Amino acid sequence: MKSSTKDQVAGNIHVLKGKVKEIAGKVTDNPRLESEGTAEKTGGRVQKKVGQVEKVLGK
């Protein structure tokens, strides 16, 4: 598997995990968990975008 594809898949996984943490934080009224989820979601989106850029550049 190419590096760009791995980054996109890993990014999607982090976005999904972030969403779960964010929702769990809201349900349990845990602002720390909610902010961790938001941060992980953002990191996943960045990683996914890096994979897309690498794909365009042919890496």
C-alpha cells in the first residue's frame, strides 16, 4: 500500500475515533474527553489531507 493511501486510511480512522470520543464526552458531560475527541478529529483530517496531497504529487 502506498504511503499516501496509508495516510488517508489512518486519517479516516482518527476522525472516526475523534467523533466517538467527542460524543462520549458530551454524553458523560466530560469536557476533557470531548476536547480530546475534537483534537483527534482535527489531526485525522490533517493526516487525510496530507495523504491526498502526496497522492497528487505522486509519492
